[in-house]
Amino acid sequence: MRFRSLCAALMTTAFCALTVPLAIALAEYEVIEVTNGGTIKGTATWKGEIPKIPPIKVFKHMDTCGQTVKSPVLQVDPASMGLRFVLVYLENVEKGKVPEKNYPLHMGQIKSRPDSELCNFEEHVFPFVRTRPVALQNVEKLLHNPHGFAEGNTTLFNVAMPDPMKIVEKTFLRTHGVGLHFQCDTHVHMNGYMAGFDHPYFAVTDHKGRFEITGVPPGQYKLVLWHEGYSTKEFMQDHRPVFDEPHVITKDIEVKEGDTVEVNGEFPIRPVKVEWKVASE
Ligand SMILES: [Cu+2]
């Protein structure tokens, strides 16, 4: 996957075609009928004290959005200690269930969507199948401009969304890999991570840290639980915070026909350190 990201970043088809033709051809995902697939479910939890994360400064539309917004980078439910926005996925699945028709990415707040956020992305961590359309939708009356990047900071998409409720569907075939940055160019406080997969075997944990992946063909797999870094390292020139490396847990699992495998992940995987001094500068 890393090498394919490099191909996307370099945008040189000839280079990639010459060097890895067979590997890419074999990695194409094949849709098959999964009649008695297994389920992988579980919870990502936080262990230890919950660090206080500094809010993120707002630089535009402060009348609507406020002076600061709550940082989305570490959301723990204090009752269950469930950790939200953990991306859970299987590595290298070559055949399986059909992907979704499209993958929606919402901007802004609307009553009909309880998880929607004023002046922010609803899907802060946003996985999708790269061969299917992403449905961009701004649901509020503010100009948002989603902008996604490949490794190496080349642009994958950059779409101005001035019209509330209009849906723009686009397919971002070049998106490969996990932890790719996306942002709103209008609002520097709006940032998230996307992941482009060949297959649809992924999930993002909910408010209580729960996830479920269904219709998995029986077999041996590597399951990955990925959670973004939350300690501010520095700020980019436009004031966007840059966080430390993600926390990643990998587990070998076996899925049997019609069975449910329970997998739990405990974060953080390294000592907690939140740098307030940097974040408040
Ligand atoms: Cu915006």
C-alpha cells in the first residue's frame, strides 16, 4: 500500500507500470457473493487518565463558529472509556462483499444528523473505497472547501462547496493508504484523516468506542486499529495544528464461517504527553 501511495504521489504512470505491474494487477479487489461471512466486532478503549486537549483557534466566520472549537483529536466517553474515531480495518483483502454505493463526507450542522458539527467535518476520520464515489455535502450556509492530500502533499481533490445541501459526487482513484490529511481551505480549524481502500472491510469507532465489520469471508487476517496522534507538535504557516504520530495496534485474527470474532484495542500505545505550551502559542 505504501508503494502504491508513492505511485499516486509521483503521478507517473510509466514509473509505476514499469516497476510493479504484477503486484498491482494481483491486488485488484474482486467482488464475490459472501453467503456466510463472519463478523468482527469490539471496542477501542482508553486506559489511564484522559488528557485535556487544548481547543483549536478559529480564524474565519467567528460570529458563527466561535473563537475556538473543541479539538476532535481525542474523544473518550468517560463512562465506558470508549475511544471515538479509531479507524479499524483489515489489511490486504483481495475478494469479498460489494462496497457501498458511495461514501458521504458532510460539512456543517443539521438537525437531521445528530453527529453533525457546526463549522466542522462530521466524519473526522473518513475511510472509503477508492473505486466508489465520495459524496461531498455541505449542509450549512457557510462556504466550505474540502481539500484532500496524498502522501507528499500532492492534491487529490479540492472542491469549493458554496451551495448548502448540494451533493457533489467524485471518485478519487488515486487515494491510497491510511492517515492521509484532508482539510477545509476556508477554515483552518477543519482537519481530518481519510483512508482510501481497495476493499470495504473497515469501520470507525462510535462515541462509545464500538465498531463492527460484517460479511467477512472466512480466513486469516491482520486487523489494524489506527488512532491519530493528539499532542500538538507545531503549527503550519496557516495556523493549522500538526499532531504527533498515530497510535497503531495490529492483531492477527481468524474469521470462521458465520462466526463473530471479538477484538478489543487499548490506547494509548505509548506514554501520554500533551504539549500545552506549543498548543497555546
Ligand atoms: Cu470550512
